[in-house]
Amino acid sequence: MTRSWGYAAAKAKAPLAPFKFQRRDPGPGDVVIDIQYCGVCHSDIHQTRDEWGGAIFPMVPGHEIVGRVVHVGNAVKNFKPGDLAAVGCMVDSCRVCPSCKHNEEQFCETHTVFTYNCLDNNGAPAFGGYSNNIVVDQAFVLKISPKLPLAAASPLLCAGITTYSPMRHWKVQKGKKFGVVGLGGLGHMALKFGRAFGAHVVQFTTSPGKKEDALRLGADEVVLSTDTADMDRHINTFDFILDTVSADHDLNAYLSLLKRDATMTLVGIPEKPAAIPAGSLIAKRRSLAGSTIGGIAETQEMLDYCAEHGITSEIEIIPIQKINEAYERVLKNDVKYRFVIDMASLPMQ
Ligand code: NAP
Ligand code: ZN
Ligand code: ZN
């Protein structure tokens, strides 16, 4: 077995603490990565608190993983020791269902193996990236350009692809009015992509103090969503809205801003269900949709796009010992705009 160590939650809402565990011995198709940085996603917080139900403990969170390859199995084609490599939210799937065949492994009809809080195809628990290393099948390992600063690139593996994929699917581009709800880890990546894709970008925020940042990061306009008059100026004008909010909020206020036939897509996953009166949708044949991460091929496309266009995340690097404090700060909306753990801080075991 592969000796691993990291930080885990022993049970729901328990603070993360040092944890030793084992990963499988690398097989012929496996890549072993020494993890250098791992981003801190709000999904890590939802799951360590079991806010979505069914959580598996002990839980080593982390799905924004970047590092260096230290070993490859003899059937591995595209990686060699010393290469930079990255792993996102998935580490396996069935590979033969229609969704897998369509390069959308996140929608696998049999079983997507998520990077943690999930059982793998052999029934063993998957452990995530708040750790020293990871063993992953080559088909789920991404290439990362040396042009990208490594720590600031790690959030691309979740916050990046989760916003890039729906923005491509719903064709955010020049001539379109695009709204981003929530300026957090996901929201600030959506802003950057919106600017890069040439759309007219409007940032919605509940935080007056984030206005200057939103403009700097690429917003053409910033709307304080608590200001009804400011919201009303945008009624019936948006081609697409991406909602990244992590907590309960009123979706109807945003649905009324969509044009006829336009779509609002949810990527945020609040603990409680939303209430949507039919009137919010039928008046202008509006659609409310959802999206989750993106397939492996599209994740590689996004990483290559970011390398070409110099797009990375705004980060604050922390040692692993500050992880519980970082979670509290995310919950207090005090992060600009992604914490990234420097895994060099993890003591050797
Ligand atoms: P985050 O950094 O905490 O950002 C969330 C933002 O939502 C905050 O910055 C804040 O923006 C806004 N917000 C927070 N509380 C609010 C409230 N009570 N009312 C209104 N707005 C509020 O979180 P994140 O890492 O970007 O993740 C966002 C959500 O996406 C989480 O639920 C996460 O689990 C989910 N997620 C989903 C996927 C997927 O595949 N679908 C992938 C990754 C993450 P303002 O200060 O600007 O208002
Ligand atoms: Zn995530
Ligand atoms: Zn499948």
C-alpha cells in the first residue's frame, strides 16, 4: 500500500486534524503525484459538515490538487516522473456509458468516483488532496503548463472548470450580457472567464466592499443585490446568469432579470432547497438549470486556455495548520478569493 498522511475530519463538523492512511499500491495505469498545493473549495466545508447528507468519515477533503509526478505504472503513456500534474473533482468513472463516451464523466450513469467522500470502483473510500500524495488512474490526471504559477492554478481544478463549463455550454461570448451571482472562489473565476470570452459582465454581490475588486477582476458593472432599485434597472436584460452562491438566497430576484428564453444556471449548492413559483419562469419562457464541474477533456481544454490567456485564481496561501481557521473565514465571507494550502507545511510522518 502507499503510505499517506494529511488532515481529515473524523466526523461531521469535527475540526480537521492530522490523519495517517493508506492508498492503493499503484497499478500499471496509475500515476503517483506528490501534492504541492491544494485549493480550499466551499464544497470541502459543506461535505466535512455533512450538509448534503451521506458523508463518509474519516474524510480527507481537497479536489484542487497540483503537484509533481513521482511514479508511473508501466502502462502510463502521457506522464513521467518529474512532470507537473493536476487532479480535480473526479478520479474514475465507468468509462463505457453514454455520458462517459461523450467525455462527460461527471455525469457517469453508473458511478462517478469523486476525489473524496466517495467509494471507488472497488468499494474503498477515496481520500482527497489535503495530503502528501495521491494515486490516480492516468485517464483522470491533467497536464498543467509550467507557464501557470502552480499555487494560483490549483483552484482551476474545481472553481475554474465549474464556471468555464456552463459558460461554454450556454455560449457566453461577445454581444451577450452575462451575470455572475456571488463573488467568491467560483464567482471570481466566472468574472475572469466572462471578460476573456468578450461578454458584457455584471457582478452581483451582497458585499459592498467587493465592488472595487469586481471591477478590477473584469466586471463591466457591479450590482449590490440588496439594492432593489439597482436590481430593477436590469429586469429582462440578461442572456445568461450563473449563480455561485453557497447559502440560501432568493433565486426569483435573479430570474426576473433574464430576457425571454434566457437561462440561469445554478452551480452553488446551498444546504436547503430553493422555492421557485411557476410565475418566475413562465412569464418569459425562462429556464432554470444546473451544472456540475466538467469532463476531463474539457478540464484539460480549460487549463490550456488559462495557460494561453494568463488566467489564474486570486489566492491566499496558508499552511495546513490554519485549515480550520480558513474554513471559519470562508463562512464569514472573509476570503479573497481562494485559500490554497501549501503542502510543504504538512509534517513528515
Ligand atoms: P465561496 O468562495 O464561499 O463563495 C460563495 C459566495 O456566495 C460568497 O463569496 C458570497 O458572495 C456569496 N454568499 C455567501 N453567503 C451568501 C448569502 N447568505 N446570501 C447571498 N450570497 C451569499 O464559495 P465557492 O467555493 O465559490 O463555492 C460556491 C458554491 O458552489 C458552494 O455551494 C460550493 O459547494 C458550490 N460548488 C459547486 C460545484 C459544482 O460542481 N456545481 C463545484 C464547486 C463548488 P458576495 O459576497 O459577493 O455576495
Ligand atoms: Zn470544489
Ligand atoms: Zn459512465
